[in-house]
Amino acid sequence: MSKHPVSRPPLAVIILAAGLGTRMKSDVPKVLHEVCGRPMLAYVIDAALTLSPERLVIVTGPEHDEIAAMLPVGCERAVQHERLGTGDAVRSGLGALEGFDGDVMVLYGDVPLVHAEFVAGLLRRHHDGAASATLTTARLADPSHYGRIVRDEDGGMVCIVEYKDAAEDQREIDEINVGLYVFRSEALRPALARLRGDNAQGELYLTDVIHQLLEDGLIVATFESDDEEMCMGVNSRVELAIVSAAMRYRLLERLMLAGVTVEDPGTTYVDWGVEVGRDTLLRANTHLLGRTTVGAGSEVGPGSFLRDAFVGDHARVVTSHLCECVIGSRCSVGPFAYIRPNTVLAEGAKAGTFVEIKNSRIGERSRVPHLSYVGDAIVGCDSNIAAGNITANYDGFEKHATHIGDNVRTGSDTTIVAPVTVGDGAFTAAGSVITEDVPPGALGVARGRQRNIEGYAERLAARRRRGSADRDDS
Ligand code: UD1
Ligand code: CA
């Protein structure tokens, strides 16, 4: 359903994403480089979708099947066969819009900080100005390599001159072309057909369309953005880092406004889509990446790294590395724990210092407090795995499972050689190598019995004395 009053012309959006991204020096298409864990193109598509356009066309190169694969439902792909410039890319996009009559918004896929509010404002400005084209401009302290807006003495728009084509005095201009436009389709089509590549890059510049429309006496409006950050295009990895930092701060700001305390935003890294509940404290040097969710009233960090992790409410994750795991409410993790894929800590469980757990379930209130490796194990509730326990889960060929029941108390330095089951309420003696099942309630002892050799020290001393007497004689 369109958000615009019925009197508005239909809207199509074309997003340009076919560029070679040469300055990225990469084998990955530029628009798939990630900003906060997500291809930059996805943000531009999001902004376009908020306008509920009739058509949404993404222009890609012919080899860009990876881009096609990430497009959400409702997006169409148009292929630009040769990279002849942004004007040619829009031509390719319009190829998919044959017969379309209305407004055509053109966005660049490498401007990922563009957002819903801005594109809505641009469209409004376009309608209010009854223009054939409306383009976004900005005044930048450092106009860098952007196309410059050339105006006449009365401030009227004349043309856009690309940095590479600009004369020295034109390079002094601080008003730039952001690369977000709306055109009337009937004005855009013929102007594109007339483009020539007689410029420094030998390309068909979309920006030259503006000059042509003005020459034809059509109205071109400008929409100035005061959000310098939003206007940034990503052409190199330096710009990728700057834009990523801005996006990250935007995401953190959203969390803070929703009731999350971020101790040090400068060292807290959150990916797009990460959720954190209210009254949770994110301490310094913390990464929450991928599809990570943290509940309410929890504390994460300092120095924690979570990727695709779910953490419940009132949990603590201190200086630890977590990946593809579920940490229940009121759990305690770390410091220095490594929680690997397919691990579940049920409510109130603990994985303490120098503990590694993978593909295991630790039951409610069970504890693995120190120096242990638990792999392919199911531990019941209220059990305690003492210091330095190892599940020997791999026999050199296959992984085997360990089952530890409820209310189990293992002794320190127990090695559990899987497959094995330790029954409910059972114990193991410290230093045991458990190779057989321990029945419920039993104590498994599997270690050499201690033997004390009385008077050993005296015998040793006597032997040493004899040895030195022999040497003196020789
Ligand atoms: C472009 C503008 C410049 C503006 C800047 C804003 C032109 C000629 N110049 O320059 O005025 O200040 O953006 O960021 O438009 N693309 C294609 N096919 C092509 C070439 C490019 O799809 O043949 C796509 C790219 O993938 C990219 C976008 O168009 O998403 C912009 O192209 P890019 O080469 O980055 O243009 P800039 O030099 O940044
Ligand atoms: Ca660019």
C-alpha cells in the first residue's frame, strides 16, 4: 500500500550497484562489503522500501549473482552489461521499467547511511517544487572527490561537474552532489538517451542529465542535507571504516535510548539487528555481532565477544568469547570462558574461568567453575563439575557423548572418557579417569591407590652420601 496521497504519481526506485569498486581493491563487489555486519546495499534497499515504491530495481553487473541472491522479495534486478558509468546504469535500470510513468528515485548503493526520513523528505521536496528533477546537495568542510554543484551568480543551478573534470576554481566549491535524486520519468528517458562520454573518465555520467534538463528549460530543484555523515559514499576501505563507525554509533544510540547503558561507546561494537534489553550494562571492549540478543538487566563485558549468541535476563558475561550458543537467564560466564556452537547453559548455570564448552547442555543451576573442557555432554541440574575436569570426547575417529545426571559432584581433575554416563547423585573421586558408567548415587574411583614409602627421604640421603664417598676415593 502506498503511503502517498492518491494524487502523487507512482514511484519507482533504481539503486545503482553495478560499479566495479576498483578503489576497494577487493574480489568482493563493493556494495556487499559489510557495514556493521550487513552488506551496505541492504541499508539503501531498506531506506527505499520505506517509501513503498511501486517498483524497486537494483542495477548490478552481469557477474553479480551474489548481489541478486541477497535481494529481498519485491526487488527486481537489472543488469548493466558494460560499466559505462552511472548514466548508463540508470539506463539499464529504466530498461526494466518500460512503460512506467511517474517519479524515478535514483540512489547509489554505496551511500549506506541514507535513511527513511531523508528519502521521504527528498520526495516531498520534489513534489513541492513541481520539478523535473530534484537532487540532494550538501556543503562539506572537506568536499573531497565529490561532484561539485555549479551555480550562476543568482544561485541558480547550472550543472554538476565531476571532481576529475573540474577546473581549479570549481574544485574550491564546497557544495557537492550527494547522489540521491528524483526524476520525472518522461524527462529522464530522453535526457539519458542524449548522454555522451566526453569527459575525463570517458563515462556516461548521470550527473550530466541535470545540465541537459536545465538546457531544455525544465525545473531542477535541489534539496540540501545538513547531515554530512549521511552523505558519505564508500569508495575505499578508509571510507568504509568511517561510515561503519557512524553506523555503529547510530545503532548504539538506538540501544541507549531504549534503556541500555553503554559504558564506552567508542569501544563497543554492535552489528545491525542486535537486540539488548533494558537496564543491561555493556561494558567497554565488547562486541555483539551477528544475530546476538541480550536480555534485560544483564551485564556483558568488559572485553566480551559474542557472535550469534542469545543471552537471557540478569546474566553476566565477563571477558569471554561466545559463539552460536544460548546462555539462559541468571547465568554467569567467565572471566575467560570460551562457549562454542550448540551450547546451552540453562537458567542459573555457570561456566567459569578458563572453561571451554562446546555442543553441550549444562542444566539449571549446574556449575562448571574452573579450568574444564566439556564437549558433547549433557549435564543435568544442580550438578558441580569440579576444577580441571575433561570430557575426553574424541577417540581419534569419532566424537562420543557424556551424560552427567542431576546433583552430581565430580572430583577435581576427573577425566571422563566418553561414551559414559554418570548417574544422578553420583560422585567421582578427584583425579579419576572414568571409563565406565557410574551408577546413580555411587562414587566412581578410577585412579591408582596411594602407597606411602616410609623413610624414603632418609634412604635417599644415605644413597647420596655413599655416592659422594665413592667419588672422593677415585
Ligand atoms: C558519484 C557521482 C558524484 C557524487 C558521488 C556521491 C556520477 C558521475 N558521479 O561519483 O557526482 O558526488 O557519486 O557519492 O554519478 N555504478 C554503476 N555502474 C557504473 C558506475 C557506477 O552501477 O557504470 C554505481 C556504483 O556501484 C555506485 C554508484 O553507481 O554505487 C556511484 O558510482 P561511483 O563510481 O562510486 O561514483 P562516484 O565517483 O562516487
Ligand atoms: Ca561512490
